[in-house]
Amino acid sequence: MNDADLQERMQLAIERISEIKEEDQTIWDTLAKMDAGAKNLKTYFDSVAEFIVYVYDLYEIVSQPGKIDLPLSKLQEINHNLYVDILPEHYGASFANPDYAVEKLGEYGKYLCMLYAEIRAMIAYAYEDEMQAMISLMELFLEVYGIFTASEGEKLPDEKEIKEAIYYYMYDYADVLVARRIRETVTCVNPFAYDIIMQSDLMTPDYLYAYGEYIGENELRMAQYLAKLPEEKIESLARMCRALSRALRRCGSILARRSL
């Protein structure tokens, strides 16, 4: 599929997702009368839709060629917003928390929690410009949302429908997902990470926010420490890391042969 087709799919998906928060509450009130756990479904879909829109807007910035030209304070704000609901102080009331999701969403909680956990992978996909992976998750979210709204308040959907939607997403995109994970695990160089290191000014912490990973106090202090080290020390640490990496690979190879 070419980029134009992907762009069209993404635009259609984000337009539909953007409308979710404004949609009528009535259907959700009706469903809640059938099952108390359903009363929080509207809150769930609104919050996840808001997250997807935020990541999409970010994607529009980070997918542009060249360095992300934002002040450090803005980079930190974006990073915080992406991870705020799974930080320790907020995780207890996050739909990414299986216990909380089941408590608030009843029998659907475990599946909708898993759905949200998968959707959070959009952060990495946005920074790494993996448009197809982002689209597939957006369309999965819309499919699950449609399972609930298609009932028009007449009945609650069978949880099996939610499970099957997620299962077939995993099945359909298994080749893409597995290939990506194998590439990240087996190859010695991740071009995405490599390019950031080679093209950034490592004397400032801005480059940390180009990965899309959570950056806390530990990461900032480590970057500040490394920036102060002399070049010889950095080279020494690099040689030690390479030697350790080779030793671990040899160890893994030996263990693998022993297990056969």
C-alpha cells in the first residue's frame, strides 16, 4: 500500500476518532441500566480517543524531516503528557491498570485494558514514523468502539466480540509486529536510535526526547553526567559495553547449544 493510501486511511480514522468525545451520551446511559459496569464505557472511549488524537498531533510534528525544533520545556511537557496516566501517582486510576479497568468496566475491563495498552505503542510508532502500525491501532479502536455503539442501546455486546477483534488484529498484523520485534532484538544497530545519537548535540538533554521514551530525573542526570565526561572516558565506557555485549551473545549461544 502506497503512502497516499495510508495517508487517506489515517485521515479518515483520526477524523472519526476526533468526533467521539462530542457524541451523544444517551446510548451509554441506556447500556449502564443493563450493567453498572457499562456506565464508565463512555469515559474510557473518550479518554483513549483523546490520547490517540494527542499522539496523532504529535506525529504531525515529529514525522517531519530534520530535528524537532521545540524548546526543552515544550519537549518535557509533551513527554510528561504522554506518560502521565501510567506514572506511579496516577497508575491506580488508569485504564492501563488491569485492576482498575476491571473495577470500572466490568467484564470488558480486561480486554479494553489490553486494547489501551496496545494503543499506547502508538507513541513509539509516531516517533519512528511507523504510519501503518499507527493506522492499524486506530482502526482497531474504532472497530471496538463500533461494537458498542452498533447495539444502539438495545443490548450489551458479547465480550467475545471484543476479544475476537483484538485477536484478529494480532493475527492480521503478526508478520509486521514480529518482524519489527525481531529486528529490534537481533540487529546490532537500530537506525532510528543510531541516527539520533549521531546527529544530535549530546551536550544538551534535548536529544533524549527524540526517542519517545519516558524521560525522568534518572535519565536527565545520567545524560548530564555523561556530557561532563572527557572523550577518553566515553571511549573506555563504549569499549566496555561492546565487550559486554559480545560476551552476552557468546553466553547466549552456548546456552542455546546446551539446551538442544
